Amino acid sequence: MEEENRVTLHGMWASPYVKRVELALKVKGIPYEYVEEDLMNKSALLLKYNPIHKKVPILVHNGNPICESSVILEYIDETWKNESPLFPQDPYQRAKIRFWASYIHQVYDCMLKVFRGEEQDKALEEFYAKLSVLEDGINNTSLGITTNMNNIGMLDIMIVITLGAYKVQEEVFGFKLLDAEKTPLLYSWVTTLIELPIVKGITPPHDKVVSFLQYLKNKVFKATHRAN
């Protein structure tokens, strides 16, 4: 029976998509085995479990692989129903959470454009505009600011994984990402979450993140920019 309930997460330590799943598993208190994948030399299991996209994260439960972070998060919440719900039970409220989760993912995509140097001024303007919409969403809707690790939900996971590394990202890329004066509610939300022990527990060491982001900035993003 124990083998049947085995949970394995295939990931890569720096992937925000993987971190979303990792944090959800921690919030739910689900024991799991973690397998670090080398995305430059993909394992036979990764290719077997995700033959279409060949990407992480991959959650394997009862021998069945589930791919795509948003799909995995819903699977986790629906499978382990009695542990710290990530989504509300009410269908309308669940739909609202899905909407805002998708919007936060757009914020992440926009942030990547800034880092890559793709029409940087325009990308920065778009990024700040999206943060302003989030600020209004916190102020005018039921989007809340979590202060208790037992109440972490889907949007908390999305926002802290998207913006939680803002300090080291600002350090490496030289852009102001979060401003306590312009978006005070969003700033408070993020800074509250990153101080929670459960979030700190999945946060990679500062120097390791700096080295990785510098590699992306100087090698990967520059190469991509030249190719375009």
C-alpha cells in the first residue's frame, strides 16, 4: 500500500514551475521523493513520463505521471482533499482563483521578457502595468495577504514563486521589480510570504541563485537576443 501511494517529483532546482509544485506538496504535508533532472542530458524516465514536452515538473503518483505545473497543482488539491485546500470549494471562487493564477503567470512571462532584454523599455512598462492591476486586485477583490503558513493557497504559491526572488533578481539584472510605495499591498504580500518557514525551506541559497541568474544573463539570454 505504501508503494502504491508513493509520490515522486522530477524537477530542476531553479525552475519556478517546479517550485510551485514543491511548495504545494509541502503545504499539503505530502511525503515525496525528489529527483533532480539534468535538462541538458534528460533522463530516460523524464522522456518516458513527458514524451510530448520533455520538461519538468513531473509528478508521479501511483506510477502515473502528471505534467504541467498548473495541472499538477489541481491534481494535488483534488487528490489530497483533507489537507490545507489550495482552492476554495465554491465553484465561482475557484474560477476567480484560476483567473488570477493565470494572470500571475502572465506577470512571470512579462518579467522574463525584461530579463531577456526584449524591447526592454516596453517590457518594463508592461510589467509595471500588470503589477498595478494586481495591486488593484488585492485592494478591490477577495485576493488576500497570507500571514499564516497553514492558510497558504494557490495564489500565495503563484505570487511567492513568481516574485519571491525579487531581491536577487534586482541585484543581478539591475531593475526595480517591487516597490513598496507604488504597490504596497503586493509588496506586503510577497515580503510576508518569503519570511514563512515553509517558503524559506524550499528557497535555494542566495549565492547559488546569483550564479545561475548571471549565467542566464550573460550566456543564455544574450545568445537568445542575438539569435533574434
